[in-house]
Amino acid sequence: MDVLVCVKRVPAVGAEILLTADGTAVDTRHLGFTIGPHEECAVEEAVRIAERTGGAAGVLTVGAPETEEQLRYAMSMGADHAVRVDAPGADGDPQATAAAITGALRDLPPYDLVLFGAASADAGHAQVGVRVACALRRPVVGGVKGIELDDGCVRLRREVGDGVEVHEAPLPAVVTVLEGLNLPRYPTIKGRLRAKKAPIRVLPAAPAAGDLRLRRLRHRPEARAATIVLGRGADAAPAVVDVLTDLGMVRR
């Protein structure tokens, strides 16, 4: 079975995000980049499926040449081949990104399963996978934490509320997965060396302009803890008792 994972280049988790002076873009000069945790689990699942079925695991991204760093990381995890859709204008717009991916999938050999992360680690639109599935007229299930293959179909498990939903879809299908689907492997030295030398196929694209217009970025207000002095010496005792009572640690 052949599986393709679509990934996105995002700032490393925990990095300090700085904005440009006009507030319309992220200042990337001192940022490290990676793929999101949902997509990392998707790559791991694709590699496992390919190993189990004797198929191939591919990885695809949309963007400028620097996004090939993330493709090579996915190949160091075990992906067999990589494709970059050269469409920098699609960055940040789920409609344009989905159009670029859809066009590429029509030019590439058919895949039985196309995996996405449930949402990107930066914008979190959670739209691209669903848009691609609709454009290709393929069944799609989102927020998946379990994948089982059957003869000509795939069984998908997703957690909802206090229960579990199980969906069955015919192949080919599109699936968006959540972190926790599996435990991604660490790239090996052998895998990194192989990925460094592996060719990356580049497809040109001119995606239609999306309807999303970025006006301005701003940081979330920082939550600051306030220190309240309850009193000094013996005078603070009643206030301390009140606090402990509110916490349920003292009964009056």
C-alpha cells in the first residue's frame, strides 16, 4: 500500500516568536523549524503501513526550497521519497495550499491513503486535509487516533467525549490524524545519511489566490501572576486561615 503524508514547515515548539516591525509576518532570522507533532505521527504511521504491506511512504510539502529540510527529516524517519510543490504564495492560506496539493496529487502516481496532521502547529486552521479530500472526491475522517487496514478499506478510530467512534472508508481515502496515534521513532544516523543524499522531486504550481488576507499578527497578552501580601507577623494569621479555608485545607 502506498501512503503519502502532507507536512508543513513550522517554528520549533517552544521557540520565542518575534514579529517583523510592521507586524505582518514572523521574523524567522533566528528561528529553528520542524514539522508539527500531529504530522510527525502521520509520517510514523505511513512508514509502518509501508513496511507492513510492502508499499511505499512518501512525504509532500508546499513552499520554498528551505522546506526541503523538513522533507529530509521525514525521510530520515523512514519515508521513501519526497515531493516539494514550489508554491511559496500558498503559505498561510489553507485554500491556496489545498489547491496546490490537489494539483500535485493529480500529477503524481495514485496513493491509497493520504495523511495530514489534524491541524498545523502554527496557524491551526484544520482545513487543508478536508479541502483536498473534497476536491478529489475522496472519503475523509478527521481527528483519528487509530488506523487499521482491511481488504480494500480502512477502519479509523477517533475519540469523542467519553466514547470512541469507528469509521470504515473505502480506499483511496484521506485521513487527518492526531498526536498520540503512535510513538514516532527517532531518525537514525543511517536514515539521516540516506535522507541527505535522496533526491527531492519538485513540482511547479501556480495555486489560485485564496480568500484569506492576513492583516496583522500580534502576541497574546502575557499572563502575569500578582503577589498579594496578606500581612506581616501575627497580623497575617487570619488572612492565611481564610486562604487555607478557601482551598479546603482547613475547616472552621
